[in-house]
Amino acid sequence: MTSPSAAQHHYPYQNEPTWSRSEKAIARKAFDAALGRELHEVIQETKKMASQIHQSSDLWDLEYYLTERRKEIDRKYDFRSSRLSDVLGRLLYENRLGEEDLRGLREEKMKSVRSFAQFLRNGAA
Amino acid sequence: MTSPSAAQHHYPYQNEPTWSRSEKAIARKAFDAALGRELHEVIQETKKMASQIHQSSDLWDLEYYLTERRKEIDRKYDFRSSRLSDVLGRLLYENRLGEEDLRGLREEKMKSVRSFAQFLRNGAA
């Protein structure tokens, strides 16, 4: 007998979409590119903030900015199969990737990705 | 009747040295100058680290550096009378101020300050 907690930690969700090896490769490439672009933005903003530090409060503002960005990036870039459609949907919603970056995914995946992006658009409206 | 905890939080320690108004003014000036110099160092180091960021690990190294400096500065710069001799002693030990910055303190204070600086020198040896 499998306890609910063991199932949660060790087995995929029942309704989890199956990502083929080639789909995972496409997703990984888009995911890594978006992450790279987002990190590049944070690096540029950090350099700008640092160049404008005049007093101690500016130092701690920079520390807070970095902590928040690190937590946000850790939360957002989650490559587990069970999360991947939502993760790609969020990146689409945030214009961190385009549908062309996901070319090659099966239509069922694209539907999930678009649907989550639309859900976020509706929430932000 | 006063409970130990109330005594701890609301009354000075029995053996706490009394700092006169003029001594406090001297201590404050030395304390603020040392704090200003230390913050200036952190600002310079932050600008240097930021200018050398090339990859994400450099970002989180900077975040860690700032968090550690903030905690250390918060701990070190404590202006309560009960802590002041040790605080000034530590700043003396770290060469963040010199005895000349404390001119005007009564000899009993200077003894406490020097004694704590010596204690740290012995510990670091």
C-alpha cells in the first residue's frame, strides 16, 4: 500500500502529461534561454544600482533586490515535468519566450502552455 | 517586586558604567565616524564586486556579502551604555578608531575599552 505522502514525493501525478525526450530537449532549450535572459537583466540592473549607491540605504536596497530576484527565479524556473506546462506558460505570459521557441511540442502541450499564459493574462487584467 | 526578566529589559545592569553627557557625545562622534568609514568600505567593495559580475553565481555572492555585512554591522554598532565599552574596544581592536578619537573619556572608561581590545587581540592571537 502506498501512503499519500509517498505517492506525492515519489510517483508522478496521475494526470501529469508525459514529455517525450525530444519535447524535453525543446523545453530545456527554451527554458535555459529564458533563464539566461532573465539573469542577464538582473546582472545589468545590479550593475546600475551599484553604480548609483551613495548611502547605506542604497546598499540594503540592493541586497533586498537581489534576495527577491533570487527567490523569484528559484520559484519560477522549475523544470519538473509536472510543472513544466505552467512554467513555460508563465514565461510566455511574461514575454520571456515566444511560441516559436516551443516549436516541436505536441499540440496538447501547446494548449496547456497557452492556457496557463491566458489564465495569468486574465488574472493580471 | 521586580522579576529578573523585567530587570533585564528595563533597568541598567548593576555594574554598568555611567556615561556622562559629554562622554556620550565623544563616544557618539567616534562611533559615527567609524560606522561611516566601515559603510564607505562596504560601498566601495560592492561597487567593485558589481563591476566584476559575469555570471549568476557572482550575483548571489554579492547578495551573500551584503547580507553578512549588514548583520555584522547591526551586531557591532550597538550604542547602549551597557555595551559601549566593548563596542569601542572592538573598534579600537579593528583599527576602526584610535585612542585619540576617545580623548576626553574618563580613565575608567579608557581602561575598559583598552581591556576589551586586548582581550580580542589575545583571542585572535
